[in-house]
Amino acid sequence: MVTERQLQYPRKKTEGVTSSADWVLDPAELAAAFNSKTKAIVVNTPNNPLGKVYKKEELMMIADLCKKYNSVAIMDEVYEWMTYTGQEHCRMATLPGMWDRCITIGSAGKTFSVTGWKIGWAYGPTHLLKGPQVIHQHSVYTCTTPVQEAVAQGFEKELELYGTPECYLESLAVELEVKRDMIVKLLIDAGLNPIVPEGGYFILADVRDIVSKVDIGGDPNERKDFRFVKWLSRNRKLQGIPPSAFYSPEHGDIGENYIRFCFIKEDKNLQKAGEILLALKKDIDEGKV
């Protein structure tokens, strides 16, 4: 019998503008989730949708439990190159004793900003890759040969440029940090409280204040974030993503007070989004919605 358990993130700060670093694992809850039957844990860092970059100490806490209970760490590290000032991505597989119990997943779509290509990789010790190899042999033909060759050449080129300003792997985060700071200001100006991400290219914003002042309608059986996202799309032509979709049903309430936006966009589109949100704030203040 296979069961799953989704861990929650207690928050060190809950009001105003916050950081993804304010969301932390509860050591006691994490330890309680492990036992002799625990086969694996899935960890996403840098995290989507939160943008949290796990610190080495946090990963060590997970690693110690994996070693204690002989569990595998399945590491989703597809945003590994997108960390911002003061943050550093730590690979679980590099921690003591973890290579032999770790599968690391990467994505060319995220690494090279070609998300439509749907090509990636998994690496780890031979004994853990037997299962993925079975899946691989039945899916590799869905990735066209030119795309696979392009990714290979991309890595060859980037390895030559690694450590220089011209290296895309390193310049992407620099470019995205500017966009992140732009959308943070736009959200604050519009009266939303963003959770400033440490990595990735998504940002969450607290929409409790807006939802309390606007009749978003919709099916009352749906979570608030789903209803607000639909309302915003239909009435203001701005599209976001409901974060509760990332949670299991019993934990969906954790995400329903937020909306997720993507900021790997042209600056003019980010500015347009900001104008839409400012106009919404003005209409709310003037009682027009």
C-alpha cells in the first residue's frame, strides 16, 4: 500500500511584505512524517510556487532522516540556476551520504527558457535509475532529435562560457532579479502583499484584502483563489494561477489566500499587469466594484 503525506510550511512572518525564507519546515512535523515504511520524499528547491531556496541546514535535516530510515530523496531542482542575491542552490546529492540515496531531476526547458521543448534529465546512482530508465525508454521518442541535439549543444556552449558574464546559466538570474524587484514594487503599489521569492520566476501575492472587498462570485464550493483567478481573468484580463492547486485537498486552505504570477516576461507586459492592478485598486477605493 502506498500512502503520501504533504508537509506544511509554518511561517516566521505572516503579515505585510514577506519573503519565501519566512516559510520553514517544522522539524517535529518533518520527523513525524518519516518511519520505517517511508520509501521516499520529494523536495522541490528552488520551490514553485513559493520561490523558497532551501538552506543547506534544512536539506541536512531531510538528509539525516533519509539516512536514518533508508529513504530516497527525489529532488526536483529544475530552477537550480535561478537564485537571487544572497542565495545559493545546494544540491542534495552533494551532501554526505546522499549520492547513493538521491535522484536529481533537471529541466532543459527551465534552464534554457524553452519550456515548450519538454526535455529534461534525471541523474543518480545506477541502482536508483533502473526505474526511471524503464520510463525513459517509453518516452524518449516524444522528444524530437533536433531538440535533444540543441540541448546538448547548449550545454557544451555554456560550459565553455561558465564563469563569465556571457554564460546564460549565470546571466539569467541577474536578468530575472531585476524583473522580480519590478513586480514586487508593482504588487506593493497595487495594495497586494507579495512573498518575495529567493529563486525561480514565480511570485505569490496575498489577495485577502481584495477578495474581502470584491464580489468575485463563482461556485462557493470552489476555493477562493480559483474563484478570484477566474474573476480577474474575465473582468480585468489579467491571468494568474490559483496556488491551492499545488496542495492536496485537505491542505488547499494554505494556498487559497494567494495568487501566483509569473515574471519571466517582457518588461512592458509586467508594467501592463501593474497598470491593471493599480486600476483595480483605484476602483475598489472609489467603490466602483
